[in-house]
Amino acid sequence: MRAPNATFAPTVAEIQGLYGAFSFPEKLLQKIWLRGDFDRAAAVASDGRRVRVVHPGKWNLLGGPDFTGARLRFDDGRETIGDVELHLRASDWDAHRHAQDPSYDRVVLHVVLFPPSADHVTRGAAGRAIPVLALLPLLHRALEEFAADEAVETLANRPLSRLPDELGTLPARELGALLHRHAEARWRQKVHFARLRLDRLGWESACHHIALEILGYRFNRAPMLRIAGQWPLPVWAAGEVDPAEVYAAETGGWSLQGVRPANHPRTRLRQYAAWTRERPDWPVRALRLSTKLPAADSAASTPEVRRTHHLVGLREQIGDELMAGTISGTRLDNVICDGLLPLLAAETARESGSLWYHWFAGDLPPLLTSGLRQLGFFDGRTQPACHGAAQGLLGWLLEREPKR
């Protein structure tokens, strides 16, 4: 963070992604640190010491270090209390002249996104060496995926007052074509992210991670991903995981405000324990099931696709064969659309984008489904709510977001 009288522009990295360059701001790195959305068990500082994050500190949005009063443990086991400063690159510490600013004298850890050179040392006042922790090798997801999710999160909290003006005048055929076009781009992006996850984790572990991530909803994905790393699928499948113990291990990491009892992470962990107990080989079953998934006609209507390919029955079959009925309803639809179909497409190269488009809407930000009803697109009869059209509207909205 900048000093009180500094004039530094907000730090943003421009990174090449699937569809060109995207922005990764320093503020997003701060959110990742705050949420602990990285493999904390593998955190090792530049001086070779392991770093255990007891508490990330208080996010400081004013002058001085980014986080104050952080509690850390290094290899000696003693708790160190101090401040944490974050930058995209280690060289930003010197560029911002933090060593000359007394506000930064209590910094005990310099967290950066990109790993520094092997000979880099961050120095504070009087040449004091400050350990550096690079997060990029520890991240649970690709940078582009973090940036995309951040844009979605920002959008979810905004009104859609401009929808009738910008889309309401389009004829139904043109609106449908626009949604299809943007949905196809969203699908390709999801398959791209799934492929990156598979490259990093392999099929079984990727399935395990994404299942727990989706069960965590928007606000508890980070602790669910940490749990996925600490308790791999074979341990769950063997019945050696106590959901209560797992939940307690993330005490302080859960976001519970406004969470309905059915969506409480403790409930979802119990469901996953039952799921893996009943279907310990569910990733293998998913690969077998992929050969039975229909190739839906991209030109057909949603009612026609659902009727022709018996999607209601297919949803029940997936829920039973893969999850033994432990996950159902809209959350099952999200596991299928956000997890299973993109992973299968990335692993098998079988195209299922049309099936994904016409699948049931699942849990989506209300602004998407209500917006499409407001436009008269989701009319419940000729065009029931479907996942792809909502994703298409989301893609259209994201395209119009101001680039920061």
C-alpha cells in the first residue's frame, strides 16, 4: 500500500490470457491473502523457512502496510506479530521507498505475486532483511480465473438498470444469437480453466478440488480448496475424514453471514463425506458416464433438447451414479455445469457445449435470471431458464465492464 503522501498509481499487471491481455490488480492479490486462497501448507519464504499464517492481519485501506497485526509462525514455532506488505513484484518495495518510511518498520513479511530472483533480498530500515513469500506457485487457480471471478463478483452486486435500454430493443432472434455467442466464449473459457486445473492436479484430484470448491459457494471456496488439498479424495473415500474435525480446522476462515442452513459449509462437508463414502470412485464413474452424454444440436431450442435427450432423467442418473443422491437440486446443476462438463470436455475432448447451454440454470446470481425474465427471454415455456443463456448474459455484461 502507498504511504500517506505518496502518489503511486495503483499497481496492475497486464497478463496474456486466453482472449488477450487481462488485468491483475494488486488489490486482488490482497484479497487472495486475506481469504487465504492459496496452499498455505506449502508456504516457504525466500530464506527457506516455512511460514504458517495464524492470522493474515487486519486489512489496512489507509496509509502504511497493507495488513497490520498479522500473526505468523516460522520454523522456530514462536508466533511473530507484525505487519505484512503486498506487491505484485518484489522490486516494488524499493520503487516505493518503503525502507525509508517508518510506517513500514513493523513489516515482518513481504508477500509478492511473482517469485523474485534468487538473489533478491527485501530490506527494511537499517538494512534489516525481511522474508519474502511468493504466492504464484501456491495459488489454487490460474491468475486469469481469479481475475474473471473477481469481475463476476463485482458485477453481482450491481443493479441492471441498463438492461432494458441496451438489450430490450433487440428482436428475440437477435437477442438469442447474442446470448449464444457470449455463452460460447464463456464455455471455452471454462474448459480452458478446467484444462489448466487438470494439468496441475490430474483427473482424480481435479474432480475432488472442484467438487469441494462448488460446495463452498462463492464465499467459502478458499477454505474448501484448502481442505481439498489437506484431505485428498482417497482419505475421504476410505471414510477416514471426520467432517466436524475438518470444519473445525478452518475455524476463522469461514464466511457464514447470510448463509442458509442448507448451504452451511458444515452441512456441505457432511454431504461430501456421504457422497465419497457411497461413491468412492466417482471420478472414474464420471469418465465412464461421459461416453453416454448426448451431443445436443446447437440449433435446437431448449425445450426440444431437454425433451429429445431426456435431460430430467439424465440429471437424476448423474446424481445417482456419481453422488448416490447426496447432492440434488440447483447445487447438483452447478456441480454439473461449473465442474463436471468442463472437466470432461478438457479431459476427453468430447464437445458438450450445447448440452451445457441448455442445462438447467442452477444457482446463479439473481441478476442474471431476473434480468432475462425482465427482457422476456426466459418466458418459462418457449424458453425456460437455462444455464448457457444466463452465462451468455454474464459474458455480455463482463465485456462492458470498465477495464481497471
